[in-house]
Amino acid sequence: MHDMADRTRYTATETGDDYYWERVKRNLGWLGNTPEEQRERQLKLKNAKIGVAGVGGIGGATAERLVRMGVQNLKVADPDTFEYSNINRQFGASVDTVGRNKAEVVAELVYNTTRDVNIEVFPEGITEETVDEFFEDCDYVLDKIELYEINARYTLHQAFRRSEQCKFMMLTPVFGHRTFFFKWTRDSMTAEDYFGVPAGEPMTEANARQLISRFIPEMPDYPGREVLDEWFIKNLECPIFAGTPPLAQGMLASRIGQAITGLDQLPGAVPLPVTPGYAMLDTQKWVAKTVEGVWW
């Protein structure tokens, strides 16, 4: 079992109130109609605690963006180390960080961006032994676990359902020029039911096809299925066009920020459907939509 005493924690050293409000002041113009309303919403960002489970292509960059927005309390988890193939898209991936743990690198870089944040690091990733500790005090959790790590994903979602504080979880995978948004609440379909791959089973061809059909409810029409099957089914590897993860990162940070501040409750705001519903944005076809799911 992981020893909590050994866990890396970054604690805010730049703690001046003036410094914080100076660095986030450009947020305020979009947060309300009065200075009081603006400040109240920014304080919600400041005080929220967010867990980021998986800090690769989207998770690490989103953690950095949340801190720039003014979030001051994060938890980051990832058991993987950076590889050369990560350099095309992942925040923290560089020649100098290849071989280092992703959570440790991202936490270090994010902390040094502002130095007024508190970050707790889970370099072992999401495990049965530490997942409840990861959820402790989290208001929101972002599910950015690697595509085929279905057992770790189930462990995360089971802990979410045990948590009394976490309001919802979001998952934003990218495929080609398309990003999907899934939202889990305690009333939505469970991850186990949605993905439909039995826990503990090997990633057979049948299970891989089932998993991909759930991650990509609308498969892009280019390139052809034969090419994509070579990646997704035969090699069990997710191809990623490097320009798309920043799209998901920005939209994820925007939506979680709206949820924290309550901007998503304003008249005219469009709510994200809960799973098995989803939202989708495709920059190649200029399509953006929400799809309501039905389950019993």
C-alpha cells in the first residue's frame, strides 16, 4: 500500500492576496455584472479542489489551464512515464522528461507556473489502495485515464459513486478532428454499464471493438475503418492528431470553470447531457451538437 507520508505535495509559497487577484483579473470581466458578483465567482474557482486522473495528452494541459484560471487546489494521478511518442501533444513531454513519471513532471511544471497552488501527486496512478484518498475533498474529477485501462477506469468510477463530495466527473477523448464530452453523475449510467467490457477480462478483439464503439459513438469517416482497425483493434493503440488535444483541453477547462462558477446555469446556457448522452465537436466538418442518451 502506498505510504501517504511519502507522497509529493506542492504547497503554495506565493500567498499574497494582491498577487492572486492581479494574475486572475482578466477573468473577472466575464464572471458577472458587478465587482461583487465577479469576485464571488472567482473565489469559487480559487477554492475548488479538482482531481485529474491521467495527465497525458489532455489531462496535464487541462491541469495547467485550471491553475491559470485561478484554481488553487489540485490532485494529479498517472502511473506512466513520458515517451518520445508523447512529444507531439502532451504537456510536460520533452526530450528532457522522457522516462520521468508524468504526474511528477506535470505537478512540478504547473506549480512553477504560479507558485500559489497546492498540488498532491499520485505517481502510482489510480489504484484500489489509493483511489479513495484521491477523491478525498475533491469537488470534481476529470477522467483522463488511458483508453484501454478499463480496470483503472472502473476503479475510479466506483470511488466516485462512494464519494459524498465530488459533484460529477467528465471524460473528453479525442479522435481525429473530433472530441467527445461525457459527463457522469450519480444518476447517470455507470461506466461499467456504458462501456460493457467485463472487469478483469483481457483486451480481446471483441472487447476492444466494444470499448471503441463506446468511446467513439460517431466514428469519423476518414481514414477508412481498415486503417483505424489496425490501430485501435490490432495494435491496441490510439492514434492522435496533435492539433486536436488542445481543442478538448480548452473546452474541458471552459466547461468545468462554468460548472464551478455557476455560469452553466445562466439563461440560455446549454447543459451537457449525462452518460450515455454526450456532446461532440468536429472541427473538420464544423459540427457541434449534444446528444441525449436513453437507458433503463
